[in-house]
Amino acid sequence: MRNLAEYFAMGGYAVYVWPSYAAAVAVLIGVLIASLRSLRARSAELEAIEGSLPHRSREERPT
Amino acid sequence: MTRKRRRLYLLGLFLLGLGTATALALAAFRDNLVFFYSPSDLARLAVAGDRAVRIGGLVEQGSVERRAGSIEIRFRVTDLQNTLPVVYAGILPDLFREGQGIVAQGRLGPDGVFRASEVLAKHDENYMPPEVAAALKRSGHWQETAGKPK
Amino acid sequence: MHRFANPARFLRLGAAIMPWSTGVAVLSLAAGLYFALFASPADYQQGESVRIMYVHVPAAWMALFIYTSLAATSAIALVWKHPLADLAAKAMAPVGAAFTALCLVTGSLWGQPMWGTWWVWDARLTSVLVLFFLYLGHIALNNAFDDPTRGARAAAVLAIVGVVNVPIIKFSVDWWNTLHQPASITRLAAPAIDPAMLRPLLLMAIGFTAYFVSILLLRIRTEILARKLRTLRYMQGAEAPAPAVAGERI
């Protein structure tokens, strides 16, 4: 088992390696959250507008 | 159906034209797209001394000289045909070492010495653990390919 | 309702694929991160900084893969007028832009310690920056028109024109002298990467691809809902719902 501090130092490249992985995590999670949010927003709007159009029954439901 | 086919042919023609135009443009600007010149290019093209250029090649084995008490460093860059003496004072990248490919920006002096203002290291496409590299060198299967100029 | 028939089938298919792609994404990314950060050796020349490769290279592959998909989808949209193609193109462009940005940022973080510079204007780096601007242009054009079909058509033309940049990026390191090194993995030759380093690289690449599939399905679903919303609002605004003037091109 390597020393933990030595591991996080990444052989002196810590300031380059860790921000790279942080950027990757930020991009993956950021895109996921943004996509989920806009899906929820559209679903909510659609539900609201369908409530005002009672004669239209929809054949497929989102989500 | 025929309209779809016509659109498809149009698109194909368009892409063909676009590709040809791009290829021609790239071929025309070929020399300007080069990021660095090799020492042989430099000898052939006779670049004017007052113009800043980039040169690239391997740091010749055994050519690196450091003066005591000075950050100035002298070395020779080679493309295995021509070599060029380089003098540089500044910070070197971590990968700088003898036998390594480098790219240096600077001016060629009238004395034939290249005065670099910036030195960048070029690394090769080989990735391996140090033990594997050591084993390859021991068994004689090692090939020096780092930054090989074309 | 022939207009909704296709999206309905797509939504069912997407719902069937989504759990699998998400599962593959989570597992590959977890295993990839483990191998990338713990169970792989340092490089003989680059030391521990080689770990940046496990993010940088798969991000670059995704940037090119998504752009190629974007151009193909745009061609389908322009030639066959498939009702889902415009929506798919609109859904994938921001994801591609995000991967391209990740590729540029991690490349910069890798170039500074290894090459000695954050950025150089060599053919490889410049052509990837152009790819990023193509993505941004696609997103901007898609939102630039009041009529979404006109925006989609303009964006599709841009995506197809920009596809010439893909081979330029791919072969830039072979055609010109660049600071960037040539590819390590080519189909013809044995990869110039040690197997212990290839494993995290491929796992991350599989993880990114599966992640993209899940995100894309999610985003296309969102675009389908958005289009339905526009149609319903149009019909509401027109008071009498006339099916023929749904405001959508088939």
C-alpha cells in the first residue's frame, strides 16, 4: 500500500492530473443534470397544457 | 422517391466538390501549415535570419552542455541528416533530454547558431511502464523513435 | 396520427435500450476510473501524468464520433426528411461540444507539463478547436430562427460542410509536422500502448460511448416533447384544432 499523500501527489503532476479528472466528472454530471432538467421541464409543460385540452387523449406517455 | 434520390445525388456531388476543394486548398498551403522545419528544411529553404521560425528534431546524444553558474544551455538538434547548434536560456519542459524530440522557436543567427526563445518537448506515441522500457532495452528490442522528423 | 407513429416507436425502443446503456456506462466508467487511477503503471517517460490520457483520448474519440454521427444524421434529415433526424441532431450537438471542450481542457493540462506549453497553433490542436466552433455554430443556428425547421436545415448544412474537418483532425499528425504525436492505436499495427495502459483507455472509451447513448436517448425524448408542445400551443392559439396545419413538416 502506497503512502496516501504520495499517491495524491501523482509524482509531482497532481495539479495537472486531478483537474483533468475533475473536468471529466464535471462534464459528465453537468450534461446529465442539464438533460434531466430540460426533460422534466418539458414534461411538466406538456402536462399543464394537456390539462387544458381535455378532449385530446394521448396515446403515449412520456417518462 | 425521385426527389429523395435527386437530393441524395446533390448531396453526394456537394460533398465531392467540398472534399476536392479542401484537398486542393490544403495542398496549396502545405508549406504554411508546417508547425516546424527540420534542420534539413532550414538548410534547403535558406530562411532569412531575421524571421522567427520553429525547428524540430532530436536532441543529439551527448550534445547538451550546461555552463556552470548560467542558465544558458547549448545542444544540437538533428534530423539524422543535418544538425543545427542551438543555444537557449530558459525553462525546459520535463520531457527534455538527449535523444528526445523537441521543437524550438527562435531565430537563426548569422553564425549558424539557432537562438531559441522557447523550447517545447515532443513526445512519441509509445506508452509503457518503466519496467517494460528497461526490459526492451536489455533485450535489444529498443527502437529510438522519439519525435522522429519526417 | 401518422406523425406521432414514428416517435412512439422510437420512444419504446429507447426505453428498452436505456437501462442497458446506462448499466454499461456506470460499470465501465467505474472500472475505467479504478484502472486509470489505481491499477495502472506510470509511463517510462511521462510518469504519472500519463493518467490524463485516460480522459483526454476517449474525449477526443467522442468528439469525432459524435460529429460524424451529427453529419450523418443531418444528411438523413436533408435527404430523406426523416422526422426524428432533426431532433436527434439537435439533441447530440451540445453533448459533442461538451466532449470537445473536455478534450481541449485536458489536452492543455497535459501539454503544459509534457510539452512545456498550454497551447500551440499546430495542425492537430487548431483543427480540434475548429471542431469545437463547428459544434457551437450548429447549436447557435438551431436556435437562430423563429421557425425551428429553418434553423434545423441551416444547422444541418453547417454540420455537413464541417465534416471535411474530421479527416483533417484524424490525419493532421501524419500529414504535417505537428507538436502533437501521431496516433498510438491504428488498426493495422499492434498498439504502441502497453496492455496495462490500454485497459483503462478502452474501458473509459466504452463508458463514454454508453454514457452518450443514454444521454442521447434522454435528450431526443426531450426534443420530441418540445415538438409536441409547439404543436399543441399552435393548435391552442388557432382555437379550432385543425390536424392539417399542425405546423410541422413531415
